[in-house]
Amino acid sequence: MQNSVSKRISFRSFLLLLLLVLMGTSMVSAQTENPPPAEVLPTSYRLDGITHIYQGWNNCGPATIMMGLSYFGVVGDQNTAAQWLKPNTEDKNVSPWQMTEYVNTISGTGVQAALRYGGTQDLLKRLLANNFPVVIESGYDPVSAGQGWMGHYLLVSGYDDAASTFLTQDSYDGPNLPYTYDHIQEYWQHFNYVYIVLYTPDREAELSVLLGTDWDSNQNAYNALIRATDEARADQQNPFAWFNVGTGYTLLGDFPRAAAAYDTARSLQLPWRMTWYQFGIFEAYLQTGRFEDVLALARANLNDGGGQYVEETFYYGGLARQGLGETQRALDNLNGAISFNRNFTPALEARDQILGTSG
């Protein structure tokens, strides 16, 4: 692991990196378009017809996505989704792309899901007021339980401007749970303001208008990067803002800048569970040839008491071994990921690619 990762970078280096990021986004800023005209929204709104589900062991993702589907009359419990999303009950994480894939191609419900980044509270209100349920992923720090920071999904089902709260269906803490606007702002940032909008195909045109330029996933990545860069510039000591900068560059395929931003985030002391949930950092290091750094992150996951129950730990370890020319160790790691989650398609594809290449 590089020494710069294990030490706090100097303020001068910090500013130089900030300049690099800002220069990298100047062209991006010029490509964005104005959002759709703001509509006059009610001061409060609530979606009805949602069935709350308390999650089972590590079942936040499956429980939350099934709550969202219940709005459309879909009947099923959390195990319906968990059978595909996390066939191993010990799995600590279900990623947003997996939940989106489940809705769009596996569930057979006819409901569709759109995954985007860089969401705003105004957008949440606009979607809710137009009867689109939204799942967000955010940080969660149950201080009373003494477990420390972790990731958590919420189904957002309403808002109230007078109380400055969003109404949520929380699979852990209960139904119709209000969270303040400030709380959502703080903890949603931890996951780059990611959101999944659920909708029926007949309303796709309406949703595209509401999302504006964010309807296009590539433009959405640009927009989210600009927001993350602005937040990193405003608070240079915020590790989540820098991590989001890295994620934005990763989504856009600019891996050197992504890796630099991730290095900065790590120097500012991210939560130790961060790499259970977000994997752009693995991708950025992998694509810039930093295979030993990928392995160091994977080893940290294996040694932290829970990351061994995250298939991406083995997947990226396998890709790093492949990059180092260690074909058999790469296959062992990829097979470990597949053994843990037989539906984890990236590992299946990587294994087949190696076997095809090696004959």
C-alpha cells in the first residue's frame, strides 16, 4: 500500500489534488443542461398502500425492495427477493445495481427500477408528489446498539415541509418512521445520494421528464460528479465528499482521477465498513494497475469480522490476482465469490473469461 494512503496528506498536496479534480470537471460542467422547470409541490404528501416489512438477518435490501413493490400490489415477503439477491443468508450487502436487476429482470412483476446518483431532497419530493416510491441507501449509525457505522436502505414514502421530515418505511426501526431533512442530507451523502425509483412502464415518459438530464445515466454520472466536487471544495475534510468524487470518476471511466480522489478520502478516515458496501475504489485501483492496493482492501475486509461475507471481497481479489498473472489464485477467488452467491454475475463472467482465455 502506498505511504500516502496511510498518512494524512499535506495541505499543499490536498489543494493540488482539489485543483486536479476541479480542472477535470470543468468540461463536464459545460455539458450539463438546466433541470426541468420546478412544479409547485404540496407542502406535504404521503404514499398509501405500502406494506411494511421488518427485515430478517442481514435482509435490509430484500425487505426494502419488497416494500417498494408492495405499493404496486405485488404480493410477497422478503424471502421472495432474498432467494435471488442473497442466497447466502450471511451476505452482508446487497448493492443497488443488484436490487435494480432483481426488479427489472427477475421479479416478473412488470414493475421497473431506475438507478441513479446525486439525488436531491427536492427531487425526492417531486417524485413522491407524483406517486413514484423511492429507495435510497444511506449511512446508519445505531449508537445505542454500539455497532458502529453501516449502510442501510430506506423506502421513502412521504414528506412534510412543516415538520421538515421525510416519512420512511424502515425495515429495521419500523413503519412510517420520520427522519429530518438534515438527517437525510447528512447520511444520504455517505452513499453518493444514490436512489432507485420504482415505476410501471406506462409512466416511463413521466419519470423521464421529472428526472430531466438525470434520466440519461451517463449524464447523471456527470451531474453527480459535479455535486460531489462542489461538496469536496466546500468541505475539504469531508471523506464522504471525496469518496463520492471518486465514485463519479469511476462511473465515467476516468480511473486515475478516481483513484486520486479515493486516496484523499481514505486519508480522512472513512468508516471501516465502507468497503462492505461501495466498490468503486476497488475498480479504480484495479484499472490503474494498483493490484496490491486492491488486495490490501480485500484483506482488510477479510480481517475485519464481517467483510468475508461480502462476495465482492473475493471478486476483486480474484481480478487483482489475474492482473498479477496468478491465474489459479484468481480462479480460486472468483469461485469463492460464486460459491457465496451463485447469482453474482460479474464473478461468473470473469471466471468464464479466464477459462476461455486460458484454454
